[in-house]
Amino acid sequence: MKLEIGQMIIDTQEDLNDVGIVVEVGECNYGDPYCLIYWTCRRTYGNGDYTTTLAYSLDELEEEFSRYFEFVEKRT
């Protein structure tokens, strides 16, 4: 899996359709690759809409992409 900064991702879990943007791709102190994704999450319940940035290992991302995440093709 090759992620690039600016890549858009949609999380389809529970039909929430949260939208994420890859903001950083790198390696942690141990040399393992990781990816930071900035998420915007619209909610009509609880405290309402929110944003968050989450770090994922490549293993975590591969599992999420196989189940819930969808890439949006990056235009160049």
C-alpha cells in the first residue's frame, strides 16, 4: 500500500462516512512505517461534529482498508 500526503480516505464503518486526509507518512523511532490521518467526523448526536488526527501503522491500515476504508483517487 502506497499512501501519499494529501490522499483522501473515507471510513465507511457504520455508514458514518468520516473523511480523512493523509497529513504525514514516515517512520517511527524503531523504523516502523506509520501514517497520520486527519479526520473530520460529522455527527448529529452526542457532542456533534469533531476532528481528530490518528496515527496508524501499516498493518493497522491494511486491516482497515480491507474492511472499512476506501481511497479517493488523488488528482495530480
